[in-house]
Amino acid sequence: MDEPSVTLRRLLLWLLLLGLAGVAMELTLLKHYEDTRMLLPFVAMTVAAAGATMRLARPSPRTVWWLRASMMPMMAAGATGAYLHYLGGVEFQADMDPTLSRWQLFWKVIHMQAPPMLAPGVLVQFALLGLVSTYRDPLTVVSRADSAKGVRP
């Protein structure tokens, strides 16, 4: 295997794990667990961390697949979180000023600091980082000669 490629993949996965730990700590300090829906990012990050840890500990085609699959809940949690933050902001701003047009309401909500509408996007970014770490992974790439023979990684 190409040593720089292996090293880069490992570094990306460690960066992913460090980032997930930081986000988990921040969400814990913000008490982002008061509602059942608020636990979704923790669940998604736990699944992603398990996928990254498995890929680091036991590199194989199966753990590459598991890592890729474990990034999907993070993508979903990020998108869902942005939507829920938006709805919370709309509700708050509409109560504050019911005369706002939809466009004014939208701009007020995306500029709010609490709940920060775009903050859940960090989960999407980390999911993409995890997926990038698997791009053309030698454990899953089948050469044309192997493919012709029916050999799978």
C-alpha cells in the first residue's frame, strides 16, 4: 500500500474523532440534551466515532464500508438539526414580531445566535471528512485485472 495514503487516511480519521469529541463536549456544556430530539446528534456522533475507530483498529473492506455507512446518520442529523433550529427560530421571531414578511423572518432567523441555524452543519462537515478518508481506499479498489477474474477486495 502507498504509505503516504495510509498515513493521510489515519490522520483524517483522528481529526474526525477529535472534532467529534469537541462537538460532543460543546453540546454537553450547552445542555443539548433537554429534549429527546436533542440527543440525535449524540447518537449520530457515537455511531460515526465507532465507524472511525473500527476503521483505524482493523483496516478491512468491511470496516471501510461500515465507516461510510456510519457517516449517513451524521449527514441526516446535521440536516435535521438545521431544520429544527430554523423552525425554533421562526417560532421565536414570529412571536416577537408577527408583522414580519417571510423574507424578513428568514433573514432574522439565519442571523440568530440562539438557536444557531447553521451550527448543525458541522455534523455534515465531519461526515464529509469521514467519507473523504475512504476515497479510493486501496482496501476497496478493485483493479481491472482482478475485476476480470471476479476477485473482490
